[in-house]
Amino acid sequence: MSSEATVWPSTVEDENTDGVTVDSREPATPASSPGGGSESAGARAWIPARRSVPRAAFYGIAIVGVAALLVSLPLLVTDYVLSAILVPVLALALAGVGQNLITGYAGQLSVGSAAFMSVGAFATYDISSHVHGLPLLASFAFGGVVAGLVGLFFGLPSLRIRGFYLVVSTLAAQFFVVWLFTKVGWFSNYSASGVITAPKLSIAGIDLSSPGGHYWLSLLVVVPLTVVGRNLVKGRIGRSWMAVRDMETAAAVVGVRTGRAKLLAFGIGSFYCGVAGALWAFAYLGTVEPHGLDLDRSFQVLFIVILGGLGSIAGPFVGAAFVILFPVALDQLGSALVGGSVDPGLLQNVEKIIFGALVILLLIKQPAGMARLLHIAWIRIRRWRSRQA
């Protein structure tokens, strides 16, 4: 009897088969067996490489197609869709990414995202007002850096406290920032109403004051920051965040500098929120006041993260799209059912009830959120198509 054990591979989903479940029913041929020399090994190595070429080409074409569609959207949709849907979705999604870095990946509970958005908006306005000729993107980056430093400061209590007490600490940031911008007139250039207006939106001499320009500006800011955020969570910093989130004591035992990881999460997440606040104020609203980014906005960003998916970069985009589109769909549905306009107060109450129920349901049944549900649906569609083929 042969001394070599026959290996029967189990049913696995191979990455080189476009998601098709491969059920191998033939024993693997050992390299030392007849016919299992270098030639057959080379053939086996060539098969996955040959299969990966069409898949790589498909993904390349898909990425180029999606990029072309996103850039050309201002030519395909109305100004209302750009101004009232796409721009706020991008701004809130970016704020959701920042919130997710703090809460979803690092596990630090925070309800101060709107405060950091407000800091980013006012810092961008102040630097553009006092430093003439500064490029627009540089002023956005400055606003994000200031917001990151403020977030770093309010994240210091996370070195000692956690849970509910940390929520109270970040809640203090929300009230303090609103009070500061209301009482100190320098931040609003001594405006009597405390309202700040958008600086000139242009890049390299290209005017971006139109709805299409606002959309392109938002896209130019959000896409690179999203890619950077994805790379962060896939790298060493992201692994340290997730280690702290899952079990802080064990993370410290294996050598993770937990305090540094927490502060990095607050600093980087607040930077994202600050840039999102600048986009929200200048690309979407065109103006903002200290009370415009209040506690309600912080809860909205938190709901976006929970609905879209905690610990996911794609989740905030799904959650932001749902939060922006759902009230529009609800209004249209209400008008169709009653045959006329519906009381806005009633629609807001219904919207809050549905949002609350969805948050509770997702936290219980699917903490990964809507992004995970969409991913599962996509996998099942691919498997169904493979069975039909």
C-alpha cells in the first residue's frame, strides 16, 4: 500500500474562477508521482494564471467604466439631482468614513462628528479669507488638519475611559465647538449673524461654482480620500485599530500600542470629518452657521455608519445614499397614496420611526449593515448565474 496519502480537496470558492464554487472530485496528484513532474506542475501553475487574465481585464474595464460614468454624470442628470442628492451623499459619505474609522474600526464611541465637520468648515473659511491666493484644495486640507488636531485633543480621554464615558466626552466637543464659534466673532470674520459663506470655488482657473462644478469638486476630494482610507484599514494601522476594537487587553499583550492607535483613529477620522464639513458647507449649502452642524447632524452621521455597515469603507456610501434618498422616496410615496401633498412634519416623524427600527434591526440581525446585505445578494446572483450557465 502506498505511503503517500491521497488528498481530496474540499469544496472551495476559488478566486480564479470568478466566484464560481469549484467542487474537486479528483485526488490531487503528488509532485513525485508519475506524470507529476515539473511539466505537469508548470501546466497547473499556468491554468490559474491564464484564468486570471480575463478576470483582471474585466475588473479593469469595470473600473474605467465606473470612473467614466461618475465623471460624466453632470452631463446625464439634472442640476437638482446634482445639488440635492449627489453632492450631499458624497459629503456625508466622507464624514461617515471618518466616523467609521473611529467607531467601526477602532471601536471608540463618538458622537462628535458634526463638531469636527464644523471645525473643518470654519477653518477652511478662515484660511481662505486671510491667505489670499491659497489653492482651494490646500484650504480644504488645512481645514481637515485643524479638525484632526481638535479630534486628537478630544480623543485624549480615550486613553483613560471608554464606553458611555467616552460618548459624554465627545458630546462635550459638540457643545463646546458650537459655543466657541457663536461667541468668538473672529472665526466668522466678525459677521453679525455668525454665518460664513463659501469662498470662490475654482481649481487651476477652472470655475466650479455651478452644480456640476460642485459635484466634480466633491468627487475630486472624496475619491482619493476613500482610497487612502481603504489602504489604511488594510494595512498595519487598520490591523492595530481592529485589535484594539476586538480586545484591547489582548492587543496590548501582543505589542500593539493601544493609546497611539486610539489617538490615530481620532485624529485621522476627525480629519475626514473636517474635509467633509468643508464640502458640506461650501459645495452643498454655500453657507453655514455654528448651529448648522449640531448634534442632530452627528447622530445622522452615526446612523449612516450603522445603516451602511460598521467596519466597512463602502458602508458609509450605502448609508448616505439611503439617508438622502429615503425621504425623497417617502415623500413621493405619500403623495401617490393620498393624491396630494403630505404634511412635512408627519413625514419627518415617519422617517425617524423607520430609521430607528432599521437601526435596531440591523444591529441585531446584521451588524455589518446594508453593504454586507448587498454583498451577499451579489454573491448569490453570481452563483445562480454560474449554475444556469
